[in-house]
Amino acid sequence: MAAGSKKQRRRLCRLLLLLVILAGAGWLGWTWFFPAPADASPAAMGRWLAKRDLSRVSDQTRLALVDRLQELLLAEAGIAAFPDPRPDDLERLAGNVELLSHVWFLARGSEYQNCPPRERMSFLRQQVDAVTVWGEFDNQLQDQLRRNAGQQPETSRLRLLDDIDSWILAEPTGQQEGLRHALHDAVLCWLATSDLGDQEMTLRQEAAERISSALDSGAVDAADRLELDAQHQDRVLRNSWLLLEAWFRNRSLEFAGLPIQQRLPFIEKQLDKVAGWQLDRVMVIGDVNEPAGSRPADARLLEVVSQLLAQLPDWIERAPKQQRDAVAHLAEELKHSLATYMLKQALPDLLPGFP
């Protein structure tokens, strides 16, 4: 009996030892296949993105993956940063990138709100560089998914910005304003540090629409939160005119499709928009030492439109042949309507009580 009992104990010990060895080997294999995010190579990060369901890992792990992914994308932008994914991994890969994009935005938005004023510009510059390569990575993934499904790639190259808008709206009301300020400030940083002249007109036109919507909701206040030096201001000025040209081209195509009776109200509506944007606060129009907002809205509008009129011949010349007539038409109608519009704006000040 004793001998049998000893044999059973030896068998049990061997079994336990085997289980420990197998468990250790499994753990080593797992940690090799999915190493700690901070040390993950491009191949290992590719496995994290393509093989794991990142909605099931901890917040801390997701944030560590965000930091490492940002480093890798900045080192080599786009899908080229990782081994080619298998077609059947693309859905999970794209879903994980979208999830980490959301984590990235909320984390960086929160960090920015705690930044001292003098550090905001440098912090945002890093994030602008990151979102550029991150957005391109996301675009490449989406294009590859659509090609695999036999569909044409999307024309929009700013899909990530649409996601950011929805992420902000999904946050508690008390947190939305701070995140929106962070987004608006990042856009101003982008305008202050990038050369939009290197971008295709189609991207400028798309960016102009998004920025005009942001200006409608008060994005110009970013000029009060960021410290811009003279070089930044000069870059913002040049980029703003490039975007205004793109915006004007969009409006000219819209104007060309309107019935005659809707054209004058359309022009007045666009002039109201431009006046409300207070563009002199970021476009450095006139005396740069003049306090922001010290001039009345109609004076700001007159300055912006006067400079716009001076640039219209160049805008018409640069428009594609098939769009040139539309741009020239809106330019001519704007010149005819401007005096009447400015008079309407000034009458309430000149004649108190005038409706």
C-alpha cells in the first residue's frame, strides 16, 4: 500500500510539474506574442491590433498601446509601419485602430486642458503631427477594407475629424466644451505650423468647410488661448487666405445652382458669416497691436472683403477651366452687392431706430 501511495504521489508531482511547465511556456509564448506595449516592435504592435479584442483589455493597456502606436506612426507613417495584415484580420485591425483613436483623443484632450499656457503650442504641435499620420493610417485601412469588398475608396480624407465630433458629443455635457476648445486650438496650431500650399485643392476645400463650421460655433476664440509669435501669425495669415479661396470656390459652385431670386440672400448670408468669424483676430489684418475685437463687426467685414476683392482675379485665374465661370460669376455679383450690403449694416448706427 505504501509503495502504491508513493507512486501515486510521484505521478501527481510529475503531473503538477508538467502543468507548471506548460503554464510557464504558455505565459512566455503569450508575452512574446503580445509583449508589453511600451516595448512592442512594429510586428508585435501589428499582432496587438490584428489579433486582440482591445475592448476587453484594461484602460491602462489601451493607453499604453496608444502611446506606442503614436511613436511608431511618427517614426514611419501609415500601414508601412507594420507587417502587411491578412485580409481576414482587417476588420479587427480597423476596429481596434478606431477604438485607440477614441482613447487617444480623450487622453490628449484631457492632458491639454491641464497644460500651462506657455506649453500649449508645443504640446499641440506634437498632437497635430500625430493626428496627421494617425489619420492617414486610418484612411489607408479604410481604403483597403473597401477594396477588399469591391468598393471604391472614399473621397473624404478627413474621416477622423468626423469621428472626433461624434466623440465629443458622446461625452458628458460638462466635458464637451473643454474638448471642443482643445480641438479648435489644435486646428489653429495646424494653421500656424503647416503649409497648406502643399496640399491639394480638394483637401483644402474639405478643410475649409469643416473650419467654417467650427468658426460658426466660435472657434476664433482659440486666438485667445494660444500664444502665437510673429512667424505663427504670418503662417496663419497665408493659410487662412488659401482656405478662404477654397471656401469661395465651394460657394461659387453652390451659387451657380441657385435660382435668380435666391442669389442676393445667399450672398448676404455668406457676408454675415464672414463678419461673424472675426477673421482679423487670426488673420493679422491691419495693426497687429490693436486689441482683438476693438473694431465693430462691419469694419472687420469691410477689411476682410476689401482684401478678398483684391485677390479675386488670382482666384479666378487659378480655378479649373470648368469652374472658372462660376467663380467669376460669384465674384462679379459680390462686387455689385457689397455696397448695398455694407449700407444696410451701417444704417442702424447712422440712423438710430432704423430697423
